[in-house]
Amino acid sequence: MVRSLCRQGETVHLVCQENDPAAYDFIGAAFTHKRDGGVVKHFERETPYRGSCVLHKPELDGILPVFVWDEYAEHSRVVPMIDLANAELEAYIARNVMVVEAIVDEYGITGIHANHAVLMPTVAQRVRLSRGIPFTIMPHGSDIEYAVKKDPRFLAYASSAIESSGRVFVIGDEMRERVRAVFHTVPELESKLTGLHLGVDTSEFEPVERDGRRGRIQQLIVSAGDLAKGKTARDTARMRDALRVWAHGEPLAPLLHASAGYDPKKADADIAVKLERIDWSKPTVLFVGRLIAAKGIQSVIAALPAALERQPDLQLIVVGHGPLRELMEAFIFALSEGRDDLLAEILEHGRLLEQAGSVDPGYAEVSAYMARLREKGGMESYQACAQSSRFRESITFTGYLTHHELKHLFACCDVGIFPSVVREAGPLVFLEAIASGCLPMGTYMGGMAASIDAVSDEIGSDLKRLMGLSPERTADDIAAKLPDALHHAPEFRLALADVARKHYDWSSVSTKLRAEVDLLSGGLHQ
């Protein structure tokens, strides 16, 4: 969104905790606002755009509130918001209010946009009270599900901020209904709800002919050079050795944890070797997402042997980091080695092994899929494929990649698969896939279903049948539909990219956001 606004000649002041602003070419200046009131300028430079972004990073006191825990090396305490005391929440809000007020005063800001329902809308609300600056909000699924619904304090913060806001942007009917349900007590809510769909940078995500894929992968490898400091081949081999001697009844979690002692936010150390080993002339499937059960990667792995029976040369690339990485590698090992004891342990205790601490339907869905295979007499051929070398060799984990690398990888894959177990409000990976001419498949519910419908209607073909996966029988659908999707994907490559350019480029989204903020601020925008 910010890059798109800069392309249109805007000056945007961005307040966030970005740790590497120099990596973004649209950021023309970056400042850290110290706790003692001082301001440190890190750099000031020209950008390749008509406009520019000024990044402001408030120095915190070590506590970083988050919706879902992850590692952030620069913060000593990364804490789910709902676990913070009232005083800690108020200190975080007050710190950001102080910085935003200083920016408003120095730069003459006339309008503010706050992402998520908490906590930055509360910051914007308090700046509105002190400086009279109108603001807009864009709630996301994560803040509603992991904070607002779980803790009445956050419902109160969000409800009050929404009541004070000028607009509440929603990314489609799924989020509109969710906001209506959660914030139904907010006066005049309906008049504030304004549609603003997500977008994609179609200048970066674009199709490539099959004979040009290897060249794009070489660009990816160069881009990932400094990033390739994550999991090593030796780490993987060591875990497999430990799994071979693991016996039923022994705790599995310590073994998996011991195998995860690398930097998860880096690409695998041998990513260049892995990508050069892939035959880019063959059908290729891409999964991109955080490696947690909620994103459904376990259904993809479970369905792969059956899909390989019909499409023996398909290849699966898994991009992302998260607590499921080692567990999924153990899952693959169990299938390929015929280790029913290990397989049962993973399916029965997967959510706890993932350290998520709650029951997840993703594992139940996979267990049910395996049971149906047995009932239909298909388990023998399934196991034969799973224990063949082509199953093991068909899967490539890359570790963490940024959009600098993903823009090349999407274009080199035929199908993108995103079988989320939870309802996604607006999946960005879907848009990045279609912009790249990569046929997306996703669980047919929520925002994913709306995206599938919109693209299918636009192209005027029976794409819905190929793209939509049953939420109840996801693995079954992947096994049945993936070979067909790979077969038909080349037919739709250019049509998918054309839909992305016409309807989903960030330029149209940012233009609408700018117009709405401009309207609230009386025709002046900064």
C-alpha cells in the first residue's frame, strides 16, 4: 500500500517497528524516536518514485505486544497482548501516542490510518482527541480472533476506537460480517463500514514462460544469498537419525525441539542446491505460509502420495517457517519409512507437539482421510507410493523467504495450494498466485471462497471446481483435484494474471484509501 502511494507522488509517514527500513526502496528516510524524546536519523535518500515514505520507529521499553508469539531478536519480551497487564498495555499505547503526536505537530499530518482493530487504533483515537486529526481503521482476522474475542479489554479498546473513527475498512463480505457480529454494540457502525479489498503489486508478481523459469530461479538464488543461513542438510539428517531410533512411548517433543536450533527466519543454508535440483519443466506445486496446523500443510503432505499415483512427476515446494517444520519432516519420514507408530503419535498429539496447546481440526481431518483410505482398500497402494523414492524426492522445504524471492518463485510454479483450516478474511497469497499466473487452490470458505468465486466468474470457466477444496475433506480433495489442476493450469496462466492487473493491483486500492482519508480531512491530505 505504501509503495503504491509513493508511486502516485504521496509523502507517507509510516509508524511501525520495522527493523530494516533500508531494505525497502520506497522508504526515503528512517528515524528512531528515543524514549528520552530524542530522534535518531538513520538515513535520508532519494527513492525511485515520485513520492516517498518517512519511517518512524518508536523505541519501546523491551515489550513487544503481538497477536501470535514469534521470535523478534530486537525485543527482550515478545508477549501475546492478552497476557499483558493493564499498566503494560497503557504504557505501550502512551509511548506510541507521544511519537504520533510529535509527527503530527512537525509534519502537519491531516489524516491517519491505523491497521488492525487493536492497539494502534486506540493510539489514533487518543491523537484525535488531542490534535483533532480524523482516522480510519482496517481490522484484520488476527486481531479479532487472537485478541478482541479472547479478552474483554481488547473488545473495549477496539469498540471505543471504532466509535471514534471516520471509516472502518473491510476486505470483503467475510470481514464485514465478522466486524458486524463482534462490534454490534458500536453506534452507527454500518455507516462507517467501507469495502477496501486487498491487492498485489502486479509489476513484481507476473507470469513467466516455462522456458524462462530457470533464469528466474537463478535471480531468486542471488536474492536469497544473504538470507541462506537457516536450516542445514546436516540438521535434517540428524533428526532423521534420531527418528530411526525413536520408540513408541518415548517423548517426541524434545527430539523435534532439539532439531530446531537454527534461525527460523532465514532460508535454508542449502537453498541454492535444493532449487537447482528441481526440474522446472515438470508440474510444480507451491505452498507458502506460516508452518502451523491452521494453514493446513498437514493435509497437503497427507494427500501427496495419492496425488503422485496419478501425477508421478509432480513436485511440491514448501515455503515458510514455524513450529510445524520439524513435525512435518517427521510426518514425511513416518510415511516414507512405513512407521505406523510414529504416524499415530503425530496425528494423535500433533497440536501439542506443535506447542499450540489446543485441539486443532487439521489433524482430525488427516486422520479421517487415512481411515477412509483403509475403508476403501486404497491404503496398500498409498503406502507403496509413500515408501517410494519419488515421494521423498518430490518435497522441497526452503525455509523462510521474503517477497523479494517469492515474486520469482510464484511465477515458476503451476499451482499454489493454500488449504487453511481456519476462515481466512482475505488471503494475500491467493492474489500473488493469480498475478503470477499460478493457479490457486484453497479451502472453500470465508474470504478464500469469495476470492475463488470472483476469479472464476471473471474468467468465465469452471475454475471453481478446480480451485475450491472441501473444508471437511481437504486431503481427499487435494488428492483428487491436484493432478487435474496441474493439467489445466497452463490454460489459465495469462487469464489469471490479467484479472489481477485489472482488479487487484495495489494502485486502485491505495487510490481509494487516499480518497477516503482525504474526504475525512476536508480535502487536505498528508
